[in-house]
Amino acid sequence: MADRLMLLDTASLYFRAFYGVPDSIRRADGTPVNAVRGLLDMIAKLASDFEPTHLVACWDDDWRPQWRVDLIPSYKAHRVEEVVAGGPDVEEVPDPLEAQVPMIREVLGLLGIPVVGVAEHEADDVIGTMATQATMPVDVVTGDRDLFQLVDDERGIRVIYTARGMSRLELVTGEWVVAKYGIEASQYADFAVLRGDTSDGLPGVAGIGEKTAAGLLGDFGSLDAMLVVASGDPDVADAAPRMSATMRAKLAGAHDYLAVAPRVVNVVRDLELPSAEEAGARLAPPADGPREALLALADEWNLGGAVPRVLAALDRTS
């Protein structure tokens, strides 16, 4: 089997599991385990269907980094539950899910799946760095469209998009991005800057939606190029496509936003991280001790058939 690295946007998956699996599933002490069970079933399906040889659970050590908020204060602001003076923002995580996060980390450890996060960075940045530095094809598993910017057919980087549910996964390739949005995957970050994204608190440029953003990128190639043309620089005016006065005004009106938004939207690709091999990402059946512990937890935590299913999927990797 050829090597292939799978990078999980872990929080994206366990949030989906939490809301997709009934919270009536609880262990004996009443603690919900629906997110744990759902995530294990997701990993079992992903490992079986896509046959990765390496797997990393990428983690949000900081889901809303201050350096991104400093650039765009509205960044993910609607997800903040409370702001404590002098303290960090707290993401609105339901208590029944928060109680399960340590349990999720425990079962990932027993499965031998490394958890990788970086201070002051989101899982997206970990994914961006590991995908960029990978020496093998990569599958990124996420429900976040921003990670479409990583798709690279030449390097075999794809996104397994979960937004429609695990039974309707979409395999996002460069061809898929062109068909869906009319742009190249390499243009996706600029496209997202122009269009904006209410789910991330990014306002975008007033009057520019998806179709207009795609058209501009088709004409000019990149946000930087269109801003040069919009500036009226005489050195490029004759060589570049023409831009209407109305569009120039829209871009000018968003000058402050456009000066900082690309840094917020572009994932970081140069963090100091171990390689997949160094992180211990190669999949293998768990050793006897962890396997016995997992099977014990399956009973103790009421995880049903999720543990045997994920163990069976890992056994097939040997």
C-alpha cells in the first residue's frame, strides 16, 4: 500500500459527532459519550474507506488566536461565550461536549493516533503546515471550506469534506473546486477574503459575492494583482484587464480590511512541527495493553460497537 497521510480537523469532527449522535448515549455515571462514540465511528469509516497509512489528529491549541483577532476583531467573535477581563475568550462549547474532550484524547492515545497542536495556532495551521511539508499524498478531513486552499492535485493533497455528513462525504480535488466555484484551488484563500465568511466573522468586500469574486480572480489571477490595477498604477494599466470605476470604488472602500484579511484567512504553512513519521503517525494495530484498555472502556463508557469497529479498521492496516 502506498503511503498516504490523513490529517483530521479533530474539533470539526467531534462537534459533528456530538450533534449527530443522540446525547442519550451515556456511561454508567451519566456522562454523555456521544461525541466519543461518534468520533470513533468516523475514524473507523475514514480508515476503511480511504486507507491512510499515517493519521494525525490535528488540535486547536488556540481556536481564536489573538494575533488573528488583532487583525480582524470580528474574527469568530460570534462564537465567544464570554470574555473575562484580562483573560482568554471562551468558545461556546456545550458542557456535555466539554466533558468528553479529555475522553477523546485518552482514546486517541490508546489507538496510537498522535494529537498535534501548537500554541497560539488553530488546527487549520497545523494541517496547513503538515500538508505542505508532507512527503506523501495527503487527505485533509474537515467541514471547513477554508482548507480548500490546500488542495493540490500535483502533490496529491485532497480534502475529504464532511459538511453534508459522513454518509455523503465529498472528495475535494482541484477539478472539484473549479467546477464548484470557477477558480483554481490556489486562488481559494483570495476568493474567501473577497467573498467573506459569516461563520468566521469575516465581512468580505461589500458588493462582492461568490460569482463576482470568481470573475475577478479569473480576470486578474490574484487579489494582489487586482489591487495593483485598482490603485491606478500607470505601469500596469495598459497591460492589465480593465476594471470598472464601480469595482475600484468597492475595493478602495475595503482597503483596511483587504490589508489584513489575507493573513487571517491564509493558513500558516511553516510552523515548527515534527514530520508525520516523527510524530508517530504510521497506523498500526494497537498493542495488547492499549487494546485491552480500549475494550475495557468500550464496556465502562458504553461505547457499543465503536471500539471493535475502529480496532478492526486499524487491524487492516498491518
